[in-house]
Amino acid sequence: MNRPNEAWLTELEQESRSRQDVFMGRIASRLQRPLVTDKPIRPFQGSPDFWNETDWDLEKRVEQFSVHFKSVGGYVACVRNEQELLAWIEEKAEELEPKRVILQDQEELRALKLEDSIPYAKVSVWNTEDGTNEKLAAAEADIGIVVADGVAAYTGSIMVKSAKEKGRSVSLLPTVLFLIVPKERIRTRLGELLTELDEQGRENLPAGVHFISGPSRSSDIENDLTIGVHGPGIVYAIIVG
């Protein structure tokens, strides 16, 4: 960069800082407080040691996750094994009467053979049918089914990773979402899930990671709460184990 450009940028920065000082000075005057120019002292960084050491036993994790997930409008069911899981899905499907169901291409879901259990609905598996617009199929689905990759009990959040066989659309576009949660994947804190991701190394990170804490909730316009605008309006977490 030549010298005239450097001088011009310096002048712009000084003007910007000057306007910022005037603006902040007006706020301080209205609040009847002195204008603070020194950076605040922050002796601590990150979470405190006692929080990093907090670890609930498995039963309390299940209990607290259920409390938090339900508090934001989600539903929680507990089943003991694959047979009870299949029975639960069949019963709920009969209640909801879906015309289309889409699921991730995951071994746990394939083993359920839902195409036999829900014969009245078109059951499709993400990214396995040639010539299919997968996002459109997910948008048209009444029910999406995914297996959780991790759960944070303290926040009631379910982690779902994205990959070629695990498109995000399956959990974002259907009207109703079934999140199958293996009990052993429930952790106490969100940081535990993030640490596990970090330990995988950058080259092994998934294409995407998102956290689901109940149904879609929006209140952007006049604080009027609306459910299901930007995602499934009904979300079930089915804990297996």
C-alpha cells in the first residue's frame, strides 16, 4: 500500500474514533456517569474450575435433560431397548398418520426396518435414492428421524452432526422430529461435547454441527412467540437404554 493510501486510512480511523468518543460521551452524560476509557480487568477466563469438575451420574443426567427439554416445549420418552423403540415409533406414527417419513442413513435406523412398520407412509433414507431431491423430500416429510450424536443434560441440548449420510435437512425441515438418544451419550455439560469434537482434530471434524433444544421457537416480531417457523414444531427425544 502506498503512503497516500495509508495516510487516508489513518485519517478515516481517527474520524471514526472521534465520532465514537462523542457518541459514548453522550451516553455517559445521560446516565450521569463518567466515561470509562480503561479496559475492564478480567482475572478469569473461561469457566471456573468447579464447573469443569461438575459431573452428574447417568440417572441425574437423564432426569435433568428431561426437565430442561420439556421446559421449552419438547417431549421426552424413555424406552429400554430397540424393540420398545420400534413399538413407540409405530404407535406414534399411527397417531400422527404421516404420508412421508425421512431418516438418516444410520445403522441404528436401518435396523428398525421402518418401511415394514409404517407401510402406509413413504419411508425414504437420506442420500440413497438416485434422482431424488433430498431437501425437497425432507421439506415434504411429516416426520424426520435422526440418532443423536451427543446430549448436554444441563442445557437440554441434543447435538447432531452432519455428513454425507446425515443431511441437516432431516432434522430441520420435517413437521415433526424424532430424536433417538442412546442413553450413554448423555453428558452433563455442553463443554464435554465440544471437547470431544476438539479432540478429533480439525481434519476429522464433521461437515456441520448443530444443537437442538426443543421445537423451533421464534419471537422476532413484536415478541410474539411462534412455534415451528424455522424448524419442526413438534420434537420428541426418545431415550434408549
